[in-house]
Amino acid sequence: MKIVSLKIDDSVFGETERILAVMKKPRNRYINDAIEYYNKHQKRVILEKKLLKESELVKKNSLDVLQEFEDLGYED
């Protein structure tokens, strides 16, 4: 495990402490779980952006191929 020192906004810290009191969960575990959840979320966001970019490339390529077929007279 790594030790990390961080500054947390007073309001976020207060809310976290209130939640922890109800959950009876150690602060360290709660913060680790929160970071793990946020990392998973960010990976999905990154993947979504990558897929959208690649989808646009495929779309453009498909339209180019379709245009070539139309230019050659291959229509349904």
C-alpha cells in the first residue's frame, strides 16, 4: 500500500464523516472504494470517447466505399 496525503474540502470531509458514522466503515476503506469506483468510471469515459472516434472513422470509410460503389453503378 502507498501512503497519500491529500487536502479535502471541508464540506466534502464533513459529509464523508457523517456518512462514515452511519455506515460504520473505516475512512481509508471508504476513500479507497471511492477512488476505485471513480477509476472505473473514468476508464468507461475514455473507452466511450475512443469508440466514438473509431466509429466516426468507420462511418467515413463506409460512406466512401458506398460512394465508390454508386460511382461504379452498383446500386440496389
